[in-house]
Amino acid sequence: MAEFAGKKHTLTLDNRERLVITGAEDVNGFNEEAVSVSTTDGLLLIKGSGLHIDRLNLETGDVSIDGKINAMQYVGGDKSRSKLSRLFR
């Protein structure tokens, strides 16, 4: 995680059919209806139909997802991140 500490996190959604994410640290799980991505700003859940990961490069933090995107939600927040960071001090 440390190597991504200064990495900018962005989301670009094109016609609800293509999502490009920067600042991705890991893909925790995926199927045709949901994708879970750990980002530098927290865990991002993407829900939809016919979803598939078109491009994944964790070295650069880039992920592209194609399909019908119905919802995106961050799970947790700054409070959960600070609790986790306290464990590793």
C-alpha cells in the first residue's frame, strides 16, 4: 500500500458502459454483477450486469471495466482507514 500513498485516484465513467479507475491497489473479487476494487481512497464496489475487467495493471494502478454499470459505492471511509493505520504504527 505504501507505494500508492501519493497516487491520484480517479474514476471516469463513459455512458455507464466503461469505467476507468486509477489509483487501484487490488481487485478483491469480481463476477458479471459486481466488482470489488481496493483503491488508494478505500474499497470501491461496482455493481451492474455483464461486467468484465478489460484491463488490469496493478503496477500502474489502472483498471478498466466494461458492461452495464448501475452503481458505485465506497465502503468504509477515513475513520476505518485511520483505525487500520493505527494497528500498523
